[in-house]
Amino acid sequence: MSVKQQFINYVKKIQNYQEALSVIYWDMRTGAPKKGLAQRAEVVGTLSAEVFALETSEELGRLLEEISKEEMDFVTKRLYEEVKKSYDESKKIPADEYKEYVILQSKAEAVWEEAKEKADFQLFLPYLKQIIEYQKKFVQYWGIKNGSAYNTLLDKYEPEMTTDILDRVFGQLRETIVPLVKAINESPNKPDTSILFKHFPKEGQRAASLEILEQLGYDFEAGRLDETVHPFMIGLNSGDIRVTTKYDENDFRSAIFGTIHECGHALYEQNIDPKLNGLPLSTGTSMGIHESQSLFYENFIGRNEEFWKHNFKLLQKYSPQQFGDVAVEDFLQAINYVEPSFIRIEADELTYPLHIMIRYEIERELFDGDLQAEDLPKVWNDKYEAYLGIRPKNDAEGVLQDMHWSGGSFGYFPSYALGYMYAAQWKAAMDKDIPNFDELCAEGNLQPIREWLTERVHQYGALKKPFELLQEGTGEGLNAAYLANYLKEKYTKLYQL
Amino acid sequence: MSVKQQFINYVKKIQNYQEALSVIYWDMRTGAPKKGLAQRAEVVGTLSAEVFALETSEELGRLLEEISKEEMDFVTKRLYEEVKKSYDESKKIPADEYKEYVILQSKAEAVWEEAKEKADFQLFLPYLKQIIEYQKKFVQYWGIKNGSAYNTLLDKYEPEMTTDILDRVFGQLRETIVPLVKAINESPNKPDTSILFKHFPKEGQRAASLEILEQLGYDFEAGRLDETVHPFMIGLNSGDIRVTTKYDENDFRSAIFGTIHECGHALYEQNIDPKLNGLPLSTGTSMGIHESQSLFYENFIGRNEEFWKHNFKLLQKYSPQQFGDVAVEDFLQAINYVEPSFIRIEADELTYPLHIMIRYEIERELFDGDLQAEDLPKVWNDKYEAYLGIRPKNDAEGVLQDMHWSGGSFGYFPSYALGYMYAAQWKAAMDKDIPNFDELCAEGNLQPIREWLTERVHQYGALKKPFELLQEGTGEGLNAAYLANYLKEKYTKLYQL
């Protein structure tokens, strides 16, 4: 057997284990009976240990070594690069240290949960300090990028992203968003949001979600919709891309906008070139690009005026008491309501990027500056006051709200805002090719939009890196102006500023 | 680490892989999107190969060897016996032959499906012949039991079962059933079964199924109910025992009686001693004993007069147009309707054992006599005529109806009838301890019944063998008289013979 074939078979075997783990993960989060979970964790442990052994084996080391000496076709080369990157990431950390870290991580997650419940940062602090210490050590093993430890962490989630780029684009966004938020706060125009919180029966929410998924182009022969507590999309393999949602009978938005969001992720993975099936390249190329697809659908389609002029009748059908007498214009005002708030995941479209910038600045200072973990609550609250004009009353609605740091995921947060900027940039490029975008939304004919994204983004999976996709798909590098302009135009009009 | 601990860890690791495969299997049969199935089969292949490697490894051989020299506690000893049995079963067959056989098996299953569709036995015949040849060779490797090759096959599904015992008990049953069926056929009393086939909405069937599961004592924190095409119960681990059912809107019986049947299986596995969790002993001790639990619930509770006097209102609630004006007595006559028919899985309670006897006699002659595969259609049809008074018009409703032989599962069929005999024997023993059985059914208070079964059967899992359980739980060995008497009494009364 050729080295290439051996290498591909080996990688596919790892992928098969990962797929088994994904089925188990999906099951655990969509209704697995609770009395079976402890034993199921043993199963996850057994399979994960096998994956780790396969990913760091001498055999894989030898295959990587041998194949690197050969001429490789494009797909094999990208496969090699991806596998080599994660192999190095695992191998460079001494096995003992990594084991200690995994144990610390699982303790830290449990303590974080308790600390959040009790709004007690001091409880979490000693664990957080250790997590940060380990991450700093790991960065040393992996190697500092262009003089910045934080760059090394960014690269894990968004290849080639740097603090230089982020400082620039976030600065630009801040200059647009902060004054806009201030103007809206001072504006006398306040939409009536009470219509959002009336009773919408769960079965109706499910039926509406299914109809919307269908309209967005979700392929039900390659996926399914289930209920969960914290919604997610999961790609098991290229023919099995599942979405989940949450039905809150007193706030339909979590189901409807959540489903549209997860559908954006799912359309990405359902439309990757089938030749990548079974390989680790059959996935999104980065967290940010993935998020660009979910946010494109959630914001640029799901909050589009024409989209709702076409679809409002759906909500009226499934919740007539709530929406029967409501004008679609009032509905649009309500779903686009802006108000500074404490919790990132509940934030509106305009203030959301500010939540991300705050976290980014803190993380950068932790790794490249001299910010200490003990100072986090104060710094956090100061920044909320400076950017959003509100100050958290306690750490549960402040620095303890997100679980990311307890898992050591420093460098992850920027992806959310990057996804948003990428999405606006795709939209601007799409407008040149599809000038009748609004008309298509008005007709419920979203196929040309999905096809455009498949051609520029989806099909490549992880074959191209984020900046390559962006450059080739929009003709330029990351440009925050598109998002800034979109927000300025939209909210100036909505609030008649 | 002690040899015992090493052995237990090793066995638990295999069990963890099996559990992962079970999650995947359940998922594939309860709604996994079809476009993902081909790649999912690769995952099953990878994990199954690993299980086979673990089950036949030199390491396991060494552990079995070492532990056999030690003093073992009762649980470890039974664990050793079970693992050793399957280890020997796999190891005694030369690896090459086994591999050829697995390939043949998967081809044979596909050809059987086609042959059944076309009602063309000749298509299937060459594959069936080979399957039988392999099974005969395997029996030679495993060793003939008491001069009978078929005994060796029986023992795989029902430990210690022999043709001598089956000839005796089946003979006894036949003497009761055949004349009863004849008398019923000639009886002028024919119940009106048309009420069974009216429209019963799926959602109502699901709601009724859930209420009945609750009443039977199914633990929803350790299980769930899902929809499928061919219903089954699956034990993932002792805290996760799932049931599935099928909703036919024109015949509610498949959902209601099917759910009760699968619930009987599930109650067995939900009530095994938790100390066996994670071990291969945390399962039913044999196919027959497992079936005794499902059939106990399906027939001795699910067809009990008092059970329906209590529960008929449920069906009336969820299908008022169908049952609103029906008297429970007429309902009972209808669900106990007897009529000889061709298809085993659609047979009524009284004629069902005849379907099994026919298959048993054929299998015994194939392995211990000189029956040839080419003669099967004629022998099959002759036996249906002799036992049931009807002759299949073609092989699809005759010899090709069951998939068991295409998979090489010779020796499996008797378990179904054994389960039925065991169930009647448990019922007779239970009557001594719970003389108010009918009253409990009338009150919907089934807990004492479930507890009795847990005490005598469930808790032991595979710790005790079938005959041990039966002897200790009923005070005697297998006795067909209990089933014969039950059937005679019930149907003489129902049909006023």
C-alpha cells in the first residue's frame, strides 16, 4: 500500500472514532436518560483515550515523516498540514503535564459552575490562575508568534489571526458602535417589545422552525432537528449534519433565531465537497468562518425586513393569539431592539461585538501584558461601564458568565466578532452578484443565496484557510468597514437617529 | 494491579466499545438521516474490528489463563465463564474461515431480501446452502453436544437446552394447541375484529403508550420511547434501557402491544443488580428468559381481562371515534381473536407456538437429520398444512418470511416458544404468592408483580443460567403444562368450546 493510502486510512480511522464520539455527544445532549450518563462517560473516556493514542502514536509520526518527503496533491497536502498541526500541538507538550492539565481542566469547569451559581469569583480564582499558567507554559512549547503569546492562542481557532489585525478592526468597530449605542439610548423612539414574550406553544415553534429550515435550504435527508438545553449544530459526517434548538414558550426567539443560526452552520457543512467525506478536512476551516455562516443567516437573512414580510404569516399561523393583530413593521422594530445588557449570549446584534472586544482586550493583557487574574473582576466591570455604560452588580453577571476560561479556551472569543465581520463582508460581495437579494428574501427563494455561499465558502471545507477564502471570495482582506456601515445604516434608519 | 482487576478492566473496555456501537445502532434505527448511513457503516466497521481484536487477543487469552488458576468470587467466576465461552467460540474458528463467512453472511442477507421480494427461493438457495455448510463446520470446531450438532447451536442462545427437552415440551404443546385451533375454526362464535382497524391518530397512540409504560413501572429516567420500523428494546447500560415502537394508524395493536412487549424486555434490564453495571453480565441470561419477560407482559398482563377493564378508558380517550361506543368485552374478544395465518410475527397467541415448532423441526432435521436445503419449501408448506391447516401460496409467505437463516442464526427460533412456556410457568408460580393478581391489574397497581419478577429473575442478569433461575424461582424444571393449561382454559372460555 502506498504511503499516501496508509496515511489516509490512518486518518480516516481517527475520524471514525471521532464520529462515534460525536454520535454519543449528540445523544447525551438530546435526551439520553440521566441514569445512564455516568456509565456513558466511561465509554467517552475509553474512546477518547484511543483517539489520543492514535493522534500521538509513533506510527502517525512515521507516516507524517514519510509522506512529507513525497510529492503531494493539493488535498493530501492540506490533510498533511492539518494532521501535522494537531500532532505537533499534542506532542510538544510533555505527556505528564498534559495529563495534569486535563485533570485540572475538569476540576476547574466544575468549580466555575459552582462559583457562577454563588457569584463568588474568589472560589474560581485559584483554578483560573493555574489554567492561565498552564496555557502560558503551553505557548512556550508551541512557540511565540511574532513576539505575541496571544497570537499563538489565536492561531488555534483562527489560523493566521494576530493581535495587530484585531486591534485595528476592533478599534474601527468601536468607533462606530459606541456612539450609535449612546444615540439609541438617548433616542425617544422605543419599540414595544412586549409582543415578543407572549405564549407561543412549543409544537407551533417546532413546526415553524421546520418550515423555516426547509426554506433556508436545509437538507433533511442529511440532517434532523432536535430539542436541547444549549443549542448547537453537529456534523457527524457530510451526510449527517444535525441542528438542535430550544423551545421557550415565553420567548419564541430562542427557537426561531437559534434555529436560523444553527442552520447557517449546518448549510456550511452540508455543502462541503463530498470528496472530503471521512477526512478531517470535511469541516469548517476556522471558528470565525463557521460563525460567519451562522451569523449571515441569523442577521443578514433572519433579521431582513423582506424575509419577515414573507414569513411573518408563519408566526401568525402558529401563534395567532400572539401575532394575529401585530403589524410586521412593529414586529421588525421589536426584534431589532437595542439595549446594553450584561450577558453576552443575550445581547442584541449591535452591542454584541462590544462584549467580545472586552473579552479580547482582557485576554490579550493576560498573555501579552501584565494583567493578573485577581484583577479580572474590576477590569471587567470597568470595561462594561466604559463600553456599554452599565456596571455588573456581581460576578455572575460579570466575569463569571462564560465557561470558556474554565476550559482554557483563551483566544476563542474573537472568533464570534470575526464571524460577524466576515458575514458583513460576504454580504457586501454578494450584493454585487445578487443585486436582488431583498427580492429573493421577499419571495422565500433563498437558493441562489445559498449557492453563492457554497461556491465561495462551503464547498472548500478546510481546504482553504480563512484569509484565502476571504481574499478569493470578496477580493480583499478583512475589512471591518462592511460591518460598521451595515450597523450604522440599519440602526440610524430603525431609530430615526 | 491484581489479575482480577486487570481482567475486569479489560472486559469493561470491550463493554465500552459495545456500548458505543449500541448507541450508533439505536440512532441508525430511530431516525439517523439516510445520507449519512454509508459513512456511519465505516464507523461501525472500525469499532467492530476493534471489538473483535479485543475479544480474541493474546492478552485476553493470557488473562483468562491466569485468572482460571485463582480462587474466584461468584460474580468473577460467572464473568470468567461468559467471557471464556465467547473467546472459545471465536478462537476455535480459523480466522480466515470466519472472515469468509462474515462476507458470505452479508451477501446472503442482501440476497434473501431480494428473494423474499420476488418470492423466489431458488435465488436464495445457493447462499443458504453455503451458510448451512459453514454452520455445520463451525459446530465441528465447537464440538458436538450429546451426539447432536443442533444441541451445539441451541446452547448458543439457550444454555443447556437440548433437542430431547424440546421434543418433549413441543410435543406436549402440540397435543393441546392443534385440537384447540381446530375446534375454534369450527366454532360458530367469531368475534367482530373490525373495531381494531379504525383510524387511531399517531399522537394519541404515543400518549397512550407512554401512560401504559408508566403504569407497567418503566423508569423514564433510565430509558426513553422512540419510533422505528421494526421495534426493539436495547440496553445501552443499566441506566439507559430504551424501547421503540411503531405507530400504524390503521392498526393500533402494533404500537400498544408492541410497547408492552418491549417494556417487558426493558423491565428485565432496568432491574438487574447495579453491581453488574459495565459488565457483560448486566444483560438477560438467555434469549428464552428474555422473551419470557416480554411475553409475560404482552400476554399475561397485556391480554388480561382486568388489565383492560382498567385501561380501556385510555384507548377511548385517545381514539374516541374508534372506541367510544365499544364495550370492553367486545374489545377483549377482538384482541384475542384466533385464526391460522402464514406470517409468524403476525400470528395470534394460540397459533404462534406452532410457527416455532415448524421451524424447530426443520432446523433439527437440517443439522441432525438428512433434510437438504433444496427441499425446504416443500417441507415448510407440508408442515403448515399439517399443523395449521393452511398452505402458503408462495415462498414469500412461506419459507422466505424470516431473515434468521440468512444470518446463520440456526437454533434461535425455539427461544420464542421457550419464552412463552417460561412465562406461563412464572405466572403459575406467581399465582401462589400473589393470589390477587387480577385485582392488581384491575387497580393498575402492577408494582408487586414487577417486584416479584425482579426478585426471581431480573436482579440476577446473567449471573444465573436459565434452568437455575427456573428451578429456584418456580421449584421445578421446564414444564409445558402451564402454558398448555393456560391456553386451553382461556380459549375454551373465550370461544365457549
